[in-house]
Amino acid sequence: MSNGLTRFLGDTPGRTALKLLVASFVVGVVMAAFNWYPVDIYYWIRDFVVTLWENGWAALGRFGTYLALGAGVVIPIFIVLRLLNMRK
């Protein structure tokens, strides 16, 4: 079982625990320096998804507006050109 556990952890359990302890301390110091808390990460992700959702629908609305504006010019020109080409 020790080989399976070592293979899963990527190193011996003791060394892995020490690495996790050091990494946790460093991350904790950085987060304390910036006054960040783990729940802030959750809120940042949630706010990012909500903003992306709202802006995504707004972008689709702008796309539809641009499409309608362009079609108002392109389609009549296309029809006139096709009609002029039929006479030849």
C-alpha cells in the first residue's frame, strides 16, 4: 500500500505533507498581505460568470442590431444587382 500511496502523492507522505505545509504558509502570507479570504475567490468566480452571462447576451443583442443594419443595405443592393444581371 505504501507504494500506491507514494505513487498517488508523487513523493513520500512525509515530504508531501511538508511541501503542503510550506505552500500553505506562503499562500496564507500572500493572501493576508492582500486581505483576501477563500470566500473572496468564490465571489470573484461567481461575479465573473454573472458578468460574462450578462455581457454575452448584450453582445448577441449588438450582433443582431449590426446584422439588421447591414442587411438593410446589403440585401436591396444584392437584389438590384441580380435584377440588372438578369437583363444581360
